[in-house]
Amino acid sequence: MSTTIWVIIVLAACALVGGVIGGIVHARRTRGELAPGAEPAQIQAPPKTPAEPTAAPERPAEAAEPAAEPPAPALEVPEAPATRMVRLRRRLAGSNNHLARALAELLSADRIDEDVWDDFETTLITSDLGVAPATELVEKLRSELAIEGISEPARARQLLRTELVGLVDPNLDRGLNLDHAEGRPAVIMMVGVNGTGKTTTVGKLGRMLVAQGRSVLFGAADTFRAAAAEQLGTWGERVGVRTVRGDEGADPASVAFNAVDEGIATGADVVLVDTAGRLHTKVGLMDELGKVKRVIEKKAPVNEVLLVLDATTGQNGLAQARIFAEVVDVTGIVLTKLDGSAKGGIVVQVQRELGVPVKFIGLGEGADDLAPFDPEGFVDGLLGE
Ligand SMILES: Nc1nc2c(ncn2[C@@H]2O[C@H](COP(=O)(O)OP(=O)(O)OP(=O)(O)O)[C@@H](O)[C@H]2O)c(=O)[nH]1
Ligand SMILES: [Mg+2]
């Protein structure tokens, strides 16, 4: 073969190899594995710590394998309270910002006439503040602004903020009562209609309490569906809490009793009892709830009965609240799904109706999406900062 032919073959081979390598690099770049110009040796695994905890179930700590095996995944670390509040307040502002917008419109109007005030009052009413409080608030704001003149938007905003904080009532005691006698755990029951977020709230609250260094036990007193105890058990594994369960269809009161009994035996600080969702109109189911509470009280006093209300259900939540309060002496409210609702005003109505404070708000499905209720932070969230 002539030298020329050999040269052609070698060049063709080089081109082929070069093309293949180029193709591979291109493919990896388009998959995001390689930064332009990066050497393969510099490829790094994506960070393993997501910004927000994910719902992936994890194994409980006691199920860890012997030392030779890879270590069991660490329990999720709860988000620090400060960053949690900043993140949640932003989320609240995101879903409730029509109040902030209405205020901005009010203040930017050339002339605040009857129509402008009416629109503003309507916004307050549609955020579930209730007709009477909304009317009172508008009257107050009108007269104060008339005295002071509307020229200063910041002052008007300040006035509205003060009035709203007053309506939400900063003087109510919103602390979770965790007092308990030596050798007997504090008991907290979660009650409410179907799907409001009871089980999720037990999980989130358990995580908060564990982060405070308390020993916690879950009681799965929702025995209607096997899946309910499974769901709570998964939360328990995720936050490092044992879940006491019964068989499907077992008497919920006896499961609650057993959970508190185990809490006594193990010296737990808190037992959180999840109950099945029930329509407030079903008398038999409401009686059953009363029985669960009475049976627990044979072992230890119930510190708190938290009524879990879905903020998106609006006025219906008030009817539920009234009936649950009659049956089980509700001591606090957890208002969930405020992240998806522009109806933050329901806080005011439900507190007025029951005379018990909103103690926690749910702002998402994540494990850290529960916040102790703080009137000033809440109003700032509503008004947008
Ligand atoms: N966006 C949002 N979703 C929530 C919140 N709290 C709970 N959820 C979701 O609401 C749905 C129902 O939650 P669960 O905790 O199962 O409700 P439950 O009250 O235990 O339901 P039942 O036991 O069937 O009565 C789930 O998809 C939750 O992830 C919240 O604050 N925000
Ligand atoms: Mg449930």
C-alpha cells in the first residue's frame, strides 16, 4: 500500500475517534454532568442535602444495620425556627397578598370615594374576616384617616396593621400546654373533619417537639383504615418517634389508651394522639370521639385537644368548630393550608366563635411547614412586607 493511502487511513481513524469523544462530552454536557471546560476528574455528585426535607420515608433509628453495613440514613434535621418563620411568612404573603394589593389600591386612589371604600371592605370580607369585624375595621380606618389626612400611605398602613393585630388579639395564650405530672406524659389529641391535615400536623408537631429535646410517642387512634396508621407510622420514622398502633377496625379508644399506657411505661414527655376524620354532623362518630378522650383520662389528663381546620373551607369551618368544641372541649386550633388560601381572616372569626386561640398554622405539606401562630407576624404576612 502506498504511503498516501496509509496517511488517509490514519487521518480518518483520528477523525472517527475524535468525533466519538466529542459526542460523549457533548452528551454529558447536555445532561448537566459537565460544566463547559470541566475535566472529567472534576465531576462532582449533586449536593445530597436538599433545602427542604422531602417526604421520602426513612428507616427508624432502631432498625439500624450492624456496623459492617452502610449506616442507616440520619434522621432529618428540623429547620431552625428563625429561617422557618421567614420562609413561612413569605409563603403566607404569597397566597394572601390580595389584601396588600387592596390596601395599595386604596392608598393610591386619587380620591377615596364610597366605591373605593366598598371595594376595600369587600376584600376584607372575602378574606373571611367576617362581616361585622370588616365593617368595624373600615369605619375605624375611615375616621382615623379623615382626622389625620390620607397623604401618608405609611401611616395608613400602620393604622390598618394595628387594627388587624387588635382583631387577631395578641393577648391570648397561644403556648402549647405540655405540663405533666412526674411519670405521666402530657397528652395532646388531634381532632377534625376528614382531610383537614390532622395526621400531617401530628408529624410536624412531633418533629418540633423532638427538636426541643422531648421524648414523644404517637398514638394511631385512626383505626378506620390501615393506611391511616401506615401514614402516621411513616411520619414517625421520618421524625424519630415510635407509633403505637392497633389493628384495622380496633376500638380507637383502646389504641389511644395503649399509647398513653406505653408513654407512662417509657417515661415519654408527650403522647400525640391522631384520630380519624369525622363529619361533625355524624352523632355516633362524635360520641366516639368523646369516648376516646374519656378513656385516655383514665390514664392521664388530656392537656390539649387541637381542632384542625382547613383554612380553604371558610365558613363551614366555623360550623365544624362549634360542634367539636361541644363534644371534646377544644383548647386550641390548628389552621392548615393557609399557603393555598387567601382566607387568612378566618383566624379572627374562629377565635371569636370558640373563644380559643389559633395555636399553629400549616403553610405547606413539608415537615417544617408548621409554625406557632404569632399575631404580628401573621398580620405582616397578610399585608405583605
Ligand atoms: N398545602 C397544604 N397541604 C396540607 C397542609 N396540611 C396538610 N396538608 C395536606 O392535606 C392532605 C390531608 O392531610 P392529612 O394529614 O392526611 O389529613 P387528615 O386530617 O389526617 O385526614 P383524615 O385522616 O383522612 O381525616 C395531605 O395531602 C396533606 O399533605 C398544609 O398546611 N398545607
Ligand atoms: Mg389522618
